[in-house]
Amino acid sequence: MKLSQDLQTFCTRIAYTFHTPELLVQALTHASMSSPTRTNNERLEFLGDRVLGLVMAEALLTADTAAAEGQLAPRFNALVRKETCADVAREYGFGEVLKLGRSEMISGGRRKEALLGDALEAVIAAIYLDRGFDAAREVILRLWGSRINAVEADARDAKTSLQEWAQGRGMAPPTYDEAAREGPDHQPIFTVRVTLADGKTETARAGSKRQAEQMAARALLARIEGPK
């Protein structure tokens, strides 16, 4: 099977050449595009999630031989969560080559966090099946790049940390309000405001409400905790 020009360009971006190109096509085919003769990427996504997890667990153990499990777990979660996978997918143009049904295309599927993250995990599985674990590890570490060494700054769940900060001072949990929603329905931008009982507040904008809440909480934590 010969890949289309856009998929050949994609392979160049991720610096990997498939021995079995059909695996890549399957990895980039969303369920909305599947048919009796076209297999979607759901099963590959399931496998890729596990391959990614093993690679990241191994990388973290290698990077910090003295870290306890309690330190490694939040770092691991930050590296494999769907938001991180989607960020990596955007960086390497996964959205441009996704094979989507008409309904998903109209609703902005090429920019959806879940679809991008799932496609990335499916491509990881495709590489694993194509040439084995070592090849998959090499590609994953290259795609994640500096995120692995910088993960400590992003490892804490900001909403949980902010709630713990408030409760530790006898305050009610912070509240989150949707201050604004802009853009078309298929590509909304949310502005979320987080407020503490003492009146301190911060806002953040993102493509999902959950991400905006985390960003707002992180910003407020940075302000109230001051320089480290």
C-alpha cells in the first residue's frame, strides 16, 4: 500500500517510516469514518495507551532514581493524560490527517482534544505493532521531548492543590464560574473565573472548560504562594 502525500508528509514530521502503512491508516481513522471494509482506531487506541504508560513509567524511573512512588505518580499522570496527548498531537499536525466522517468534520473534530489524544495513542500502537517496543519508545520520547524533564512543574492537579490550600486555612473550597463563552459551537473558547472566600480571584481562557479551570487554579496558586 502506498501512502497518500499528506500521510507521507506526516510520517516525515514524526520521523518514522511504516513497514506496514495500513496500520497508520487505521490509526488515523475515527469511528465516524469506519465501515465494514474500513477499521477504525479504537482498538489501537486501547493498546497505545498501555504502551505509552510503560514508556513513561520507565522514563520517569530512569530520570529520577531516588524518587518515591508518591512523587512519580503525579508526574506520570501529567505526562499521559489526554490533555498532554492532545497537545503533542497538535504540535505534530495530527488533526490535519485524521480521517473523519462528515458529522465529526462539521463539528470541528480535527480540533477536539479527545479525538486528537486518541489518534496519538493509536499511532503509538501502530508503531509498536509495526516494529516493536523499542521503535515505539524511541518515537514517544522524541515526540514528548522536553515535557518529560519539565513535568514536575505540571505534575500537581491545580484544582486539588488550590482546594487543599484553602481548606488548610479554614476557608471554603474555591468556586468556579463560566465568565464567558466565545466562538462557534464546534470550537468554543471558555473563560473561567476561580474565586476564594477571601475574594482573591483569577481567570483563564481555554478550549475546554476543564482546562480553563485548571489554568485559572494554577494562576491563582502561583499568586498566593509567591515565588518558589
